Amino acid sequence: MVPKGKSGFFGVRQKPSGNWGVEISDAGRRWWIGTYPSAHEAARAYDVAVWRAERPRSHLNFPEIESRAEAEMLVPQGINMKEITTKKKKTKKSSVVVSAGETDEEAMARFAWEHPEYVQAEMEYYWKREAEQKKKGPKKEDEAGPSRVIPIESYSEEDWADFSEEEEGCDDPTKEESWEQFRSSDEE
């Protein structure tokens, strides 16, 4: 229930123009009733809104009024309830704040722990992007190979002696296991 203000009535306040404005709150929503030349008329309009909202009689400015019809007859210009829409507050986006003595990696890990919804949204974005790229097919650069070749330097011929173009394997069993693992990872 809205406390009585300077006007002495519930839901009535004086506007800078000297007229009296009326509003009512109902179920978390605010309703503008209108502007009236006197506080008494504004209070009567408020009572009509209370009757329409089916609130208890204790919320009325004039509890002696017996019915909604009687209350509406006492407001000559009637009421036109309009919902007051409030601008939604912009929610502040979470950001990473690096504390003194904390590394970037530690700060990012802390942020991911505090805001898992952002991490999930980012992962979903990249999964979606990757799926779209797979649908499109490889890029022209991928078809032709890498745009830059990085030469591998060898200091001696002995380093490459175990690997010949004719044979796939080698004499050393540990190297053979490494090559098998390498080949199986390429096939995946």
C-alpha cells in the first residue's frame, strides 16, 4: 500500500504544473491513472483504480463508497489507466579484473570459474562457427597447402639415415612405435 503523501491521499502527488497526478502499483506493474485539477478528484480516481484492481477496501481513500459503480460516478472525467513502462537497466557486462600479483592466466581462470555462462556461450559460438565452416568446405588456401613453408634444417645426414623413402619403418623399435602413433593420429 502506498503511504499517504503531502496530498493526504493514497497514490496522489502534486505535479510541477499544480495539477495532481495519480498512479497505482499492482502486481509489480505501475499504472498511470491521469492528472486532475484537485487532490480530491485525483483521490477519487485512485479509488476507482483500486476497485478495478480488486484490492482490499483498506486501500481506498474514501472507504465509505460502497461500490465500484458509485466510485466511477464520482470521477466526472473518468480514468484511463496506462501502464508505465520503465526502461530496463542495462546490465553491466562482466569483465576480467587482474589483481595485483595475479597473472593473466590466473585472472582468466578465476573469471571462467565465476562466470561459467560466458565460457559456455563462447564455446557454443566457436562450435557453431566451426560447423558452418565445415559446411562451406576448405578455404582456397587450405586446398593449395600452407601459404608459408617452414624449412626443417638438419645438421647431418646421419639424422635422416634411419628414414629412407623406400622403407616406412626403421630398425629401432621405440622409433617404430612413435611412427605408428604418428600415422594413426593422421588418419583420425
